[in-house]
Amino acid sequence: MARTGVFICHCGHNIASIVAVEEVVKFARTLPGVVVADHNLYSCSEEGLSAIKTSIKQNNLDRVVVAACTPRTHEPLFRKICEEAGINKYLFEFVNIREHCSWIHAKEPGPATEKAKRLVAMGVSKAALLEPQAETESSVTPTAVVIGGGLAGLTAAASLVAQDIDTHLVEQEGEIGGHLSRVSVLAPEFDESRKLLDSLMSGLAGSEKAHIHLRSKLKDVHGFVGNFEVTIDEHGKELKIPAGAILVATGAQEFQPVGEYGFGELQGTITQLDLEKMLSEGKAPNRTVFIQCVGSRQPGREYCSRICCNTSLKNALRILDLNPKAAVTIIHRDIMSYGTAWEELYRRASERGVRFLRYALANPTKVTRKDGSLLVEVYDETLAERINVEADVVVLATPMVSRENSGDVSKMLKVPRDKYGFFLEAHVKLRPVEFATDGVFICGSARWPSSAKEVMCQALAAAAKAAIPIKRGKVIIEAITAWADPDKCAACGNCVTACPYEAVEIATQDGKQIAKVNDAQCKGCGACVAACPNDAMQQRGFTTRQLGAMIDSLVKNALEAEQ
Amino acid sequence: MLPELAFDKLGADLLLAMCEGHGNVGPIVISKGEKMAKVRTDVPYQLVTILTNIYPFIGQKKLALLCRRCDEKALAELEKRGLVDEKRVLRIGLACSADQIKACRCSDPVPSVVHIGAPGKPAGEDELMNKLLAMPSEERLKFWTAQFRKCNKCFACTLNCPVCFCDDCVLEERTFVAEKGIPPGMSFHLIRTFHLSDKCVECGECERSCPAGIPLLTLRKMAAKDMKALYGFVSGDKKKVSPLLTTLEGEPMEDECHEC
Amino acid sequence: MTEFEPTILAFCCNWCSYAGADLAGVSRLQMPPNVHIVRVMCSASVKPEYAIKAISQGIDGVLVLGCHIGDCHYMTGNHRTAKRFPVVQKLLEDVGIDKTRLRLDWVSAAEGEKFQKVVTEFVEDVKRLGPNPLKEVRF
Amino acid sequence: MNVEHVLTTCPYCGTGCNFYLQVVDGRLVGVVPCKTDEISLGKLCIKGYNAHAFVQHPDRLIHPMVRQGGDMRRVSWEEALDKLASEIKRIRDKYGPDSIAVLASAKCTNEENYLFQKLARAVIGTNNVDHCARLCHASTVAGLLYSFGSGAMTNTIPEFDNADCILVTGSNTLEAHPIIGSRMLRALEKGAKIITVDPRDTPLSRLAAIKLNQKSGSDIAWINGMIKVIIDEGLVDGEFVETRTTDFAKLKEAVSGYHLDKVESITGIPKDRLAEAARVFAKSKRAMVAYAMGITQHSNGTDIVKALANLSMVTGHLGKESNGLNPLRGQCNVQGSCDAGGLPNLYPGYQRVDDEQTRAKFEQAWGQRLPPKPGLTLTCAVKDALVGKLKAMIIFGENIMLSDPDITHVEQALKELELVAVVDIFPTETSSFAHIILPAACYAEKDGTFTNTDRSVRLLRKALAPPGEAWPDWKIACELAKRLGANGFDFASPAQVMDEMAKVTPIYGGIDHSRLDSEHLRWPCPTKDHKGTSILHTQKFTKGLGTFAPVHHKPPAEEPSEEYPFILTTGRNLFQYHTGTMTRRSPKLEREAPEPYVEINTGDAKRLGIVDGERVMVSSRRGAISLKAAVTDRIIPGSIFIPFHYAEAPANRLTNAALDPVSNIPELKVCAAKVQKA
């Protein structure tokens, strides 16, 4: 029989003002296996924690249940306390009676208290069946592979090399730089991108730690954090790179608005990158019209590409610098020039006579050719009238879209993408530059269209994160992995099919075919558990007996109470 | 004659069939040269189930068995899960008699190759199923609870099932089947139906061997109808992966929100 | 006779729906206190057996909440969830249990409101159905 | 490689289902039902499906063993049998033959039981031969012999299918005889009305049209009550009573006092429900009564059986298809072991040992003088051992240390004995007291016949060799007899034994193994060309006229008191069988019912503050056991139920050894007990 301690947190007034904590404590004392139940003002405070610790020792508890806030933020803390008090941290169970109870039932103290009791009972019943777990360690190859040689990839690579880590930079083009090399100046500061590129390159060129692979494509990835094997195709010949971490910096690409506003047909309709080229050659047209949100913020591609407005503002000003008499019009749906520096750019543009006309998706702008020049017919939402603007050049500000090969990369690395094909980080706030797949990191526009500055921040962050396992030299795998009970397993292979990470295989063990799970490869999603027909597959910390017991507990405390 | 067909034509080492003996009809396994009494195809033994019991012991030998359409489908379900090797299991196609088809309410009675018997016409839809589906749900629940109340937990339905491949059945566990003792109640039958939803070949052996006379085949047919309606899935096709294990890739995704 | 208060069991995945529930809490979004959440890592790990067990034992409704399709922390986990549960719903119907007692839905970590909406709706739906008939059945 | 499907008979309850044992190269891998079997129709219960599981269990006894000081020493068969023979001789010479008792076995074949009783009577020279039938249907044998002249099921198992009404009392049929239960379910589907009378809610009673719960030990009251209703409302089958029975007047007089109010106060059965049951039963065209231990295991068990016989005769529900009185025998061969003469007062075929001519016949057949006076019953043998009158017990496959009442006394008795020889397939609670242990073959390892509860004589076919040095019991009996200097034990096979048995046993006269191999025969089967008998008493009763017995309600030997407020009743559950020697070694069965428990009514539990699954102490005047409480509405308030399978909490520590004066069956179904939190 387990010796369980239950600790209910007041969280100041957050819980206690709604849930009758003492009542829950009294109830908890009646639960099977509970030897002590107590409450703290703030369980996570110093005295709260030490109270729990002493109680564990005094009552030699072997299970701890804390009913407080959410495990997503506080579980590590309480697990640590358990360890310090000398019991395995996996013998701890968290019950959420704040976010999932007091805060959302603020007007029903009575029912909220009853619910809290039931939740605690469920937690206790699970805790009783928890088992101590040992976290497994595995070694780490002190090498990083960066996929993509644009600003993101370069920055990350440079940072890794600077940390004295062997780094392979894999670029599919014939030259390093990506978009950076197709853009001459970077707003809002208008400094030359060339300089930035050179400084990053010099960081790499000098070091024997840096290995640059041009005209190289990712072909295959195997293994897991610390022990990947990355196969690339370096113009024709195959190369296998053992690596500890992988950074995805594949960037994005400019959307080609074929067919829109006569793009591709009408001479003079171009994209931002075409314009960048013109400007870099010192050519500045007399009459320029920018059309914003071409192919974005519309059905099918709802997102805002975030950088196009600023790019147009930057280029409008550059045109005026090169050709002060030039007429520049920006036709937009909203100008997104967020942040002080960018807003300043917008102010300067309007001061220097850039015309801003606002159109709506409902009344699309038309571009036609009329005796020698382009005629842009726009319905201005502000004036509520149709305006014709003549132009030599019409710049179509199109969004960045995901690389068409991002799908292959996602499959090879087993990392998710959103529906637009951009990669999805593990958690937007908590783990912004990591993937759920340990040892694989994300930065730059591959995740989301980003400005140079954002790209670099992300790249440095990703490099820093990637360096952690490499510098530590070992990775610890959280013990929520799955295992198969050899006595029950019928080797039907459902788990193998279900596993998104190829972590399960059917192997022969003393003459019998059974499923085997590779701990390091298992991410603990439990897909195999649900797929298993006879309950042979189990996930540590979420066994079917544990969850089954929670259901039984709810039945007992909710339904049998009814009668 | 069966042995000739099995041993000489198909090149089997063993033959599994059912024949007369001791005033009864039962299963028999013979090797080449061994005698065998009168074969009786009118007694519906589930030969695939019998095969799976002895399969682990036959080593690399080839075994030929009398194979109705349902046996054929059961073998397909086992093969695609890597549980039997098609090269070691040879089929002697047996087309069921009209009576058998009627008794099984069988909608798919003709094996791909017919060695014995004449192909018969499929039976119509399961009358009980249609009757039940036409009922208001309260009635339906009454019907099934009354049926399940008779369950004596003998496990005949799983033991005799050709596509139940687990030695240790989850229905023997308390984990999911909460009810102590007998009858095991609703979860027992629902879980079993779910487990079979992507593999049941509607051979009807569960119903035939149920001492309580619960219309289990009808329940299976209902599930099969559901799988068809949901995923166009029909079991017994070696190439078809269970829809419960395939992903939705290529299928349309709903509109999303990403900013967290 | 007091109004029928259903007992509802919910499975939430650690990455999206559980976080969504947390957000709902942080945002103080009020909802009926009938739902009891069991945290799992991914909706793909929720065995249909749990739902069947719960409903067989008289639980009035079961909610399974995962990440939106395409957003699964484990790439394709919730695809499988999406395949499995409609089957269970059908089977429940086949034996005469209203399938609305089992609901599968997607709630992202950002969708506190959606979590509130789903919970409130579901509790309403189950109230409309009344108590789980299996509560009364004696086998 | 060699794969065989061997058709044989189930070793568990008395239904006698046939099935195929799957044998692959000497390894037993499974059980396949026999779809053409007239009894089982290709259906089996969970025990049947697991009948292969224990056979090759590592615990099997595989060597003869002899006690030496504290522990058992492995010896050769020679040594073991010589020792046994010399011990028997020594004790017989010193104390006389009646100081020795042979326990035959309901788990052994007819042939073997025939040899056991022949060994006792013709070789050792005592009628002290008995077996566990004493504990189950001794009262049936006695009661029905009195009423009908034959103590077996009057009808056959398949006939349940076509009954319009089935009265089931004292039988948890779906758990104890699942496949007979499934026949009743078939009848139910066809619209038959099932009436159950039982202190417990059973899986069957939950499906019954009329469900009556009587207080344990009040059976004669409700039966007489029903008879009174039937007489008062003119529902008697006059013609049947007139032409086929005698002493109706006595019955009429006897039941006249059983007004339904009085009956209700004794039994707790609401009077109108009882009256309704009486009408339904009497008015049905085809009505069957099925009963078991709940009726027989009482200190007035014989009278209760007679009462049921009265009920059947009054309504004329006898001697016709799907009309009859049917004791459900609990073990694979308990019918056969009685048929074969494993009883102290009866030779094979229910021929009395105290009848001059019969004895002469057997002396002639066996070439030996035979003891004239009936021997000791099992229950009396234990009592005699306690007082030192009995000195030796030769026990073939019985586990009296768990199956018999008041095992504290059984234990003392066994300790008192100078010789305890146990022949069994597994070590048992009883064998731990043995001086000599002999390893036996189990059902799957030998040929022979079982006679099931509906008198079908069914073949066992050897599927594989016994483990180690184990021998079939028939061989052991023969070898022992020879060492005791006997002739007439040179049998080469059980078939030859059956041939001898048939010669001296009229009801088996026409039966031999070669016929049985392809024919379904039920005794009486007097001649080789006789097809066997399905329905008994069709034209006349075995004894001529059926005799009504005026019997009266008598309270059980022990009634609830201040100190022991509960009525304890014992029995089986679906997953275990008797003392568990076989089922508890079958993983899937053990897993379903792994531990002892006491069923207690929800209300009573609440009152005592006991929650489901909690450990409690149950005690009676004879002892106490600790086990888990199973709180349920499926037992009536004031009663508790404990299955007797579990050595770790043996129900028979508590039960009362009060005996029925006629049949010596103990009152296993009623004793006073108390329940406390442990």
C-alpha cells in the first residue's frame, strides 16, 4: 500500500477564496493510502516547499500529491523537492485546482469544492500506482548541422563555430547568403547587407570548425538527439555527417504573383526582389506604385507576411534618395510598420511625399497598360472614390511563403509544419526555437517571415540552445517513454505503424516476436499505447492502470456519491 | 480427393480439415501419407482459429487448409500484421453451401479460388441489424443490455475468433472491464467490438460458439457498416491498412490558429 | 428534485488543450464545474477503451480534446485520434447510447475561449440528454 | 510433426461436455469445442476452454513418495506399493478390515471407481468405501430412491431446451453448470418461464420470470406451500397421482398446515409471488425442476429432496419429455462414481450390500466372501478417525482437508490416523498429511468413462502420456490389489474393467467402450442392443409407484444468534472448481477469481461500516477466517456467501458438520456466522 501525502495549496486567495481548502484536506485524509494531508498558503514558496519536504521525511511518504496550479509551469519545482527529500521525482502527481477549478468556477464555491475533492481523489488514485523511473542518458556527438545558408543559418553557424563546435552548413544554392545577398541595404538602419554578410563569413572562413557544403541537399536523417546521422547530397556525391544537433534555417521564398495585376504579362510589374535588383544597379523609376498584400491576408493565405510593408517603405525612401523628383505611391490595406524605428520610417516616407492610398479586398486594384505607361486604377477607401495613378513601375509586395521543399525536410526530421508549410516550434512562448523533437532547432523565416533583426535573434537563440546538449556531452531522456510488456505483446505491429518517430520495432526476444521501444527515440506521445489491442504497450507515468484508476475514482466519488 | 490436392497439387506438408470420427465431426491435421475419414464441410469449424493455435509449432512446414471466403479474409488480416506467412499457409478454396450462407447471413461467400463446392449467392442484409437500427435508441439499448446480461464470460467469442491474435486478452483485465465477475456488462462487448472494427471478417464464429446465444455477428455487422460509412474500409484485404492506424495526410485540414 | 448535474471526464493533451484549459483559467473564463480533466501527453494516447469504460460505468459524458489537426506536437498523433473516436461514437449509437456523450474536439494552447465554449456546450448537450442510462442498468 | 485433436470429456462439472484436446508433438496446446456433441452443441464454459491449462503444470506429482520422519522421500513404485500393501495388511490384522476406509473419487473414471470399491470390499474386506458424493448428492440418492426408486436426473440435458417452465432452486446453474445454464437460456429465448428460488441473486435469477429469495434452510416450507396452493386451486394432475403414485393422502395432510402467511414468515418469500410461481409451474405443459447443493446440503437434505419429488409428482411433471426432476451433479463423474458402487451401502448399480442375494451374486462374481453390513460414510469415517476407531484412509484424488465441513476436525482426524495414503495429480492440503503419496494420471492421460449428470456414459480418450512416473489410478488400484494377494485384477485396459462392471451392473449391462466410441448411451442400458434410456419413469417408476413423502419444515441445525447473527452459505464461483487443485493452476481462471471473498449485503455492510474490498474476519462457532468483503445486493440481508475453493481462507473452517440422519450429508449450506472488520 502506498504512503501518500497530499498537499493542498491556497495560492493565497486564488484557490482558497473559492475552494474550501480545509474541507478538501479533510476529505483527502479519507482516501486510500493517504497517510497525511495538509495545506499551505503558497506551496511553491520557500516555507511551502520545506513543509512538504519535512512531511515527506517525517511520515516517510513514498507518494506526493500537490493540488495547486498547473504542472506545465510548476511540476519541475515540486519534482525537485521530492528528489531532495529522497523519493523518486516520478512518484509525484500534480492536481490542478486553480486554472481548472477555482479560477473558472469563481461564482460556485460549493460545486468548485466538490470538484476539487474529486480531482484530488483522482490524483491520489493515480499516484498510488506511480512507479519510480530512471531517466536514461545518452552521449552527444559534438557536431551541429545547420540546414540553410541564409542570414539565419550563417548567424547560427557563426555563433556555434565561435563556441568551438564543429558545424556543417548545408546550402542548396551555389553561394552563401540567401536573400541577404539579393538585398543591398537593410532597414531601418539602411546599413549595407554586404558588410553583415562579410562579417559573418569571416567568422566562418577562418575556422577549421566550419564546414560549408554548397549545392548540397538534405537527403536523409536518422537517429535522435545527440546521435543523428545526417545524409546530404553534395553536388552528386553522398556524405554522411554524424551530429548531435540539427538547426533548421531553410528560410522562406518570395511569392511569385503569376497572373495577378498582369504580373509576367505587363512589362513593368515586378516584385520587391526585382526592385531590389534595380535599385542596387542605381536605377530609380520616376513613377512607382507599390501594391501591398498581393497574395496575402486573403482567403487561402490569411497570414500577414509582416516584412512587406517595411520593405516597401524602405524602398520608397531609397527611390527618393536616388531620384528626388520621383513620384511614389503605396497602395495598401493597412500599413504594418510596428515598432519605433519602423514607425519613424513611415513618418519620413509620408513627409517626403509618398502617397498612401488604402484599398479593400472587396474593390481590387486594376493595372493596365495605357499608351506607354502603366495605369493603376484604385478605389480609395478613405476618399471613397476611384483614383487613377500612372506608373512606370508597379511593385507587387508579395508575402514570403514556405519553401516548396519544406515538406521533405519536415518528413526527414519528423518535425511538424503549419498549414502554410511553415515549421511549428515546440511551444511559441516556452520553447520558441526548439522543435518537439529533441535536438532539432528552428530559426528564421522557415518558422515565420521575419525581419533581418528577428532572424538574427532567433538564430543566436537557436545556436545557444543547440550548444547545450553538445557542451554538456550527454542528454537526459525524460522517463515518459513507452515500453511493451513482453508477456502480453502479440507482435501485431500496430505500435510500429502508430509511432510517428520510428521508435518501435518488432524484435525477437527469447524466441518470441515482441515490440521493442528505443527510449532515446521515443518522445512519449503514447500513440502506440492507444493503438495496442491488448494493453501490452504502456507509457511511463501514464499507464493504463493509472488512468483507469483515475476513471474508477471519478466514478466512485461522483456517481456513487449521487446514490 | 482432398489429400491429393493438398499434398500433390499444392505441395503442402500438412493438411487441416474437418472430418468424421467417433460419431462426431471434428478438426483433423494429417501429413502426407496419413489416412483421413470422410471430409465434412457442412460443420462450420473455424479452421483459421485452429490453425493459429498450432501455427507457432509448424516451423517452416507448409500447411494447407480448407478455406472459406471468411477464412481467406481472416488470413489476409493476419498476414498484413505479420502474424502468419502466406507462403506457409496454402488455401483450398471452399465455396459455402446455400444453407451455410443463410446461417451466417454471409454477404461475401465465394473464395477467390474455388476447389470444392459451388459458388453460392450472398445473403441479404442482416434483418436483426436493420430492425435494431430502425428502433429508437432506448429500445436498442434495452435489447443489447438484455442480451449482454446473459453473457457468462466464457471468452468463446475471443477464443474462437480467427482474427483475435492476443494470447492475453485485455478483456481478462480489470483495467477496462470494470464489472467484477459475471455478467461482464457493457464495456466487455463494446471494447471487443471496437477491437474487431478494423479486422472482423464476419465469419460468425463468435455467435455460433456463444453459449448465451447473443447475436454477436449482428453487432459485428453493425461495426462493419460503420467502418464502411466512415472510411470505406472493408476488412479482409491484405493491402488495406487499418484506417485506425493511417493518418489524415492528404486529407483536408480544418482552419487553424497558431499564435499561442 | 435538483437539476441533473452530469459527471464529465475530459482527456486533454499536454501541449494544446491542457494549455488551452490553463489559459481559460488564467483568463478567468467561467464555465460549469462538471468537467474533470485527465492530462495526457497527446490525444493519440487516449485509448477508446477509457471512453467505453467510463461510459459503461455511468459517466455521463467524455470529452477528448487535442491539438488542431496540423498542429500536433507529435506531428500526426491527433490524426489517429480523429480516426478512432468517430468509430467509438458509432459503436455507442449501435448499442443505443447517444453518441453526443462522447465528443472529440480541438483546442489550441491559445484558445481559452474555445475551451470555455466546448465545455459549456458539452455540459449543456449532456444535460439535455439526461443521465447516462447505463447508470440504471443492472447487469 | 504430429498434430492430434483428441475427443474427450471435460474434467469439471457434471455436464459432461465433450471437446477436442489439441496435442502437438506431445504438447497440449488448446481445447476445441466439439460442434456435433449432443450435450454441449459446440459450446463450452471458461473452465472447459481452460481444461488443458493445468495438465502440464510443473506442480504435477511425478514420483511416488514415502514419509520419512518430517519429509517425503522419493521412492520407486515397487517400494511405495510394497510399503502401502504391508501397512494395510498390518493395520487390517491388528484392528480388523473395518479400521480401513477407501475414498473413491468423483474425479476418477467409472472403471477406476469400480476397482476402488472392489479393492475395498473384495480385497481389504470392508464396505468402508465412500467419496465426495456424500457431500453433494447423498441426500438426492437417498431421497429419490425413496420417492422414485432411482436417484438420478429423470430427464436429459437437451430437454431443457423445450421446457415451458424451469424451476431452478439451490442451483447457481450459469456458474456451476454453465452449459446446462445455456440450455436454460435457449428455453428462455423460446419463451419459457424460469423460476428461481435461492437466497442469492445468481446470474440466472437475474433473467428469471419469477425470482424468489428464501431464507437458507427454509426450503420444505416454500415447497409445501407451493404444493398446498396447487392442491387448493385444483391444479393437481389427478390422473398422474391416481395411476402412478401412492400416499397422496399423507401428503395432502402434511401440507395442509402450510398457509402462505406462515410460509412467508418462515421463508421470507412474499406469499403472492410464491402462489404465482406455484400456478405457473403447475399449469405449464412441460415443466422441469433443476436443483443442486442448495437443496441437498442440509441436515434434512433427504426430506427436502423428497419434498421436490412430491411437487413434481403432484403436478405430473415426470416421465415425459421436458418434464422431470433433475439433480444437477457437480463433478465430472460424481454420477458415475455412485453408479460404480463408490458408496458404503451400495454395490455398483445401486444394489444393496445388505441384500443377501445381491451379495451372493457379487461374491460369486468376485470369488470372495464379502462383508454384509454397510460401511462408514465419509463424514462418519472422519468422526471415527477422531475417536481412534478408524486407523487408515486410502484416498484416491480427494482433498477432504478443504472440501469437508469443519476442517479443524478433519485435520485432527487425519493426524490421528496410522496410515494416510493419497493418490492425486497435485500436492493438496490433504496430501500434506500423507504417509504415502502416489502420482496419478489426469483425465487427459488415460482412457475410461465418465457418467455425466444426465446418465450419459462418455468416453475419456488418452491424449498424452502421464508426466514423470505417474500412473492412471486404475493401474495403481490393480497393482495394490495384487500386492494384497488378490486375483481378478489383471486388467490390460479400462475397457476390460468396464466389461466386468457391465456383467454385474444391470443398468450398465449393454455398455462397452466400443459402443461408446460412436454411440451416445444413457443408463439404464441393460443389453448390447439397447439404445439407452433418456427419460426415466415413463411408464412406471423404477420402484413401481412413486411414493409421496409427508415431510415437514425443520429449522437448520444452527440458527443465527446474538453472537453469530448471519447465515453463512457456501458454494462455487464460475471460475474456480472445488478445492482449486486444477483451476487455481490455470492462469486465466485464477486471474478471474484470484482470492477468497465473502459476499455481504450492501445494507448489512453499511451497518457494520464495511466497504467493498475491505478485509474482514468471518467466524463461526468452529473457527475464523480473514478475507475480502464483496459488498453486493446480490445476496439477501442477513445472509453471507463464501466460495469454498480457497485454501488461504477455507470456508469449511466455519461450516457445520451436522449431518442429515438418512444420508449423512453435512449441512454445508447453513451455519451461523459473524462478520467483523479485520
